[in-house]
Amino acid sequence: MRLKQERPMLSLAVVEMTSPIAGVQQLLADEPQAAEFRLEPCADSPPGSHWVNVCVDMTDALAAMRTIRNVLFSLLHLADRGLVGHFRIVTGSDLLRRPETNPDGGAPDEGPCVA
């Protein structure tokens, strides 16, 4: 029997929302993404806040960057439609403005989100 190998997931953004994570993940599941992603509760969430890590499979850095941008734009769109409650991007909003590659043609710098 072959064990399923865990993919390297990294939190590239932190968002705040009052909607249940499972429900939001289901809303996002219908949209095709370049890389796997998941939403996880953020351990650094301040009391009274509901911060969520947006974790992305880092096997392919360019696919990860496309995915994080698509997920953040989708979350903004869902919030505008009233489907995600009290939404805001805590860290990672710069990814919405960042090009997918550096000027030298290399992959963009990724790093862990610091809340």
C-alpha cells in the first residue's frame, strides 16, 4: 500500500471573517485553482477575532501565486455579495498587486505570513 505524501502547504495570507471556514471552503471549491489550497484557523488570532490562514500547496511556486491571488479575489467577491461575513484581508493584500514573476523572470519571493 502506498501512503499519500503530504504536500508542502504554506500560509500566504491571513483573512478575517465571521463565516464558518467549512462553508467558505465549499463556496471556493467550485472554482478551479492552479494549486491545492485550504483555509485553517489562525492560532495568532486576537481575542474576539476570527483570523483564517489561507494555505497553498508550494510544489509549484507560480501555481501557488496564481492560486493565492485567485482565492483572495474570490473571497473579496463573495464578501461583496454578502456570502462571507465581516471579511477583510489581514496580511497578504500585497499579493493582489504583485506580478506573478519577478522582473528577472524568476518566481516571486514567498514567505510565511506574519500576523
